[in-house]
Amino acid sequence: MPASLAQVAQWLRADVLCCAHVLDRSITMCHGSDLMSDVLAFSHPNTLLLTGLTNPQVVRTAEVAGIYGVVFVRGKRPREVMVALAEEYGLPLMVSPYAMFDACGLLFSQGLRGWSLCGPGQRP
Amino acid sequence: MSAGLAPEGGEPEFLRAFDIQAGDFAGAGNVSIAVKNLLKELGFAPEVLRRAAIAAFEAEMNVVMYGGGGHMEVFIAPRAVRLVISDHGPGIPDLDLAMQEGWSTATPEMREMGFGAGMGLPNIKRNSDQLRITTAPGQGTRLQVDIFPR
Ligand SMILES: Nc1ncnc2c1ncn2[C@@H]1O[C@H](COP(=O)(O)OP(=O)(O)O)[C@@H](O)[C@H]1O
Ligand SMILES: [Mg+2]
């Protein structure tokens, strides 16, 4: 079930760090990972990425993979340069106080799914 | 040069070259995003842009992490993109092994950035319609990635 980034921010009690004007974007899939090559391999264009990594490669990976928004879990904040980069790409970033498992669980309970449950032809 | 490129893709012509800096972890990925934007301006389909950007990004990360710097050249045909990513680094001693998912010689520093899962070369292959790799110990590595609209 799709959801807007604004709804995601509310469910995850997240602070929006940039690109607040595009929170009406609808995401159809979620991906929780700290492995950027996995994100590149398994994400679909309108995916929400949840990650515990806060280095600039996360923002570049998201831009390359066509990710719609990034949630940093357990309150980890990226540095200003990274936020500026995301702003340049038009990529919304948020910080949630929840840990990865709980953040993913909260979104799952709202009906969102990952690529292995809703990716085209990828159900195990 | 054009050997193997699908006829519908046409003969690719050189467009631009970008330098990739060795060990520049903070800037790694910028070349691939510049290439993606260049192809976007030229009007390539989103699906081609996405596959080109993913292949470029993984290859760029490898040049930064292992290749000791190098460059990325962009060739285009009306309906095809060719990326040539080359370095003069140590080369890949066993390419069959390196192509396997999960095989990696990444350092802890690289893993902390989210790379080093041994998925890069397989990701490049998955996103290419044709991939040619030339490498040998001490001879550097050259990847030729061809992408056609599907
Ligand atoms: N340009 C390169 N020069 C030298 N070695 C490379 C290069 N690219 C890849 N390799 C080798 O191949 C391995 C697998 O690469 P890859 O599939 O991208 O996975 P990863 O980067 O996660 O290790 C690397 O760990 C490295 O040993
Ligand atoms: Mg790699």
C-alpha cells in the first residue's frame, strides 16, 4: 500500500532535514539496509530507504538508485554537507528516533512492504 | 570498437571523459551523478539512466577503492550508451572469483561506507546489456559497459 513521505514522517516521529516541499511524494516500497550495493541491486525507483549509515555515499546511492526519500534510524544525524547535497538532488532526508527494526515494523504495520514482498517478480 | 553492439544501438561516439580520484571517499560518486545528468539532458529513457548510473557508480567506487584512480569515458549512439571505466591499479587476479556475489577484498573503512559486500561487479553485470572486462595483475582494469533501451 503506498504512503506519502509526510505520513512516514508522522508514523516514525521523524524530523525532516530537507526538501520538506516534496513530502507529498508517494512511496510504494521500503528498503532497510546499511549495504549500499544491496540498495543499488534491489531498490525500485519510488522506494523509501531506511538506514543507519550517515556518510555522503548514502545520499549518492539514493540519487543513483532513484530513491524517493531517506530515513536515518535511531536518531543518527548526517552532517550539514550531506544535507546540502541532498537538497541539491531534491532528496528528502529525515531522522527518526526509532531503531531500524522498530522503524521498519511501524511502517510494515501501516501496510508498507519491501521488495521481497511487493517487488515485481521478486517474491521468494 | 563497436564489436558486439546491437545494430539498433548504432555506433557509439565519444562524448566526454571524467577523472576519478584515488581514495576520494568523500567525493566518490560525483562522476557517476554527472554522467547520469549528462545522459538525462540528452533525453535518454529513465530506465537507461538508472541502469547506466548504477553501473557507473559501482565501477567508480571500485576505481576509488581499489584502482588507485582512473577515468570514466562516455560514448553515445542514438539509442545506446557505452561507459568505459579504466584505471592503472593492481588489476584483478581472478576475475571469475571477483564476479561472484559476496567476494570482496574491501577494508573496514570501505565497509563502513556501505560498500564491500562483493555485489559491485555483479550489479554492473546485471545492469549492462553487454559487459567486457579487461584486467591482469599489474595491468589495471578496464570495464566496457554497453546499455541499450529494453
Ligand atoms: N578496479 C579494480 N581494481 C582492482 N581490483 C578490483 C577492481 N574492481 C574490483 N576489484 C576487486 O574485485 C572485488 C569485488 O568487487 P565488487 O564486486 O565491486 O565488490 P566490492 O567492491 O564490494 O568488494 C573487490 O573486492 C576487489 O578485490
Ligand atoms: Mg565494488
